[in-house]
Amino acid sequence: MKKTTKTLVIITLLLITVTGRTLTESTEIEALTAGTGLEVLPGTKIPVVIERLDDECEKLGLICDLIKSKVELQLHRNGITVCNKEDQTKSDVYLYVQCNVKSNAFSIKIHFNRIMYYWVGKNKHIVVASPYHKDVVGIHGFDREFIIQGLIDLVDIFSNDFIKSNQKKTMKSNPGK
């Protein structure tokens, strides 16, 4: 065997060993189109993380448990499976919710975050990417239910986008349905 052929075979075997993929599998992966960032594997459960609330939220009765239960219930109603507390650390995606109140104004933000890993040389790094986010701001007139309805509306928008992003995958793999 020529030295260059032998080197190529060794490199190929190393790549297969390190990545667990053959060269054919790599080209299949490269052929995929850009996504929305909302795509997940079937059966993925989505954890919900609520940012610590400020004092003005709590004065209106907006507490973390209430916001989390409203978000989780709405996701469930919309057909999205929510992660239980025990499985949260196993997920590489999560829905992040932030609610702020200042005087008679409010803002609500929803981010769909992904935990991403990458290597530089032998060093493995982690970063949180937020490929999807929506927010709403407004004046609440000190009405807690008005703020909660804004939150539910954002969850509905997210749910619709999430479901559409994940139906594409199902439709492509089941073209007759």
C-alpha cells in the first residue's frame, strides 16, 4: 500500500472511531437544510425555567410557582410535553421565561434555549444559545390577570411555532399522512 493511501485509511478509521460516523453519514448530515432552532427529537420533554421575579411582580401576586404552572399548563393544552423536575438536567433544550414589572408597566420574554457544546483543541466548551425568542411589553393597570394573559398569549405563539417546526420532520418522514 502506498504511504498516502495508508495515511488516508488511518485518518478515515480515526474519524469513524472518534465521531462514530462513516464518511457517508457525514455527507448526509451536511445535506440537511437550516432549521428554525425549535426542532427536537420526537418525545422530547421541554423543561420550563422561570427567571427570578422582582419585588414588584410579587406585590401583584406574580410568583414563580404561579407563572410556571400557567406556562406548563398552556404548553400541555397545546400538545407540548413538559419535563418533570427529575428529567430537567437530562435535557439540552428548555423554555426560559422572564417577567418584569416596573410601576404600571410590564415585560414578558420567552426564549427557547439550547445548551450547545463545542471544542477548541482538547478543551470542551459550553454555551447557551437562544435561537427563538418572543416578548411583549405593556401597561397593566395593576391587573395581574392582564399580565398572565399576555404570558399565555406568548406561550401560544411559541407553541404554534414549535409544533410547526416539528411537524415538518414528521411530514417528511411520513409523506402519505
